[in-house]
Amino acid sequence: MSEDAFNMSIRKFLKEVGVTSQRKIEEMVRGGQVAGKKLKLRMTLTAEGTGLTHVVDGEIDLP
């Protein structure tokens, strides 16, 4: 696989993660399932068959 194809494959995966994650968060917030001014989030990335575990913690300000 070429470096360009590899890069595009990663970007395609990350775009899918970003778009679907945003939709899920918006649905939850608009559905009234969240109270307060901030939503604390954690995203965990793992890769099957490897020792990869990458955690990203963050907060989103709510409307």
C-alpha cells in the first residue's frame, strides 16, 4: 500500500468517527439527557491485535 493510500484510509476512518460521534453527542444533548453547563467526554482508541490504547479526555460547553 502506498503512503498516500494509507493516509487516505486513516483520514476516511477518522472522518467517520468524527461525524458519527458528533451526531450522537448532539442527539443526547438535544434529547435533554444532559444536565449542567459542560459535558465531560472520553474517547478511547484501540486497535485489534495490538497493544494500542489511546485515551482522549475533554469537555464540551453546552448551550
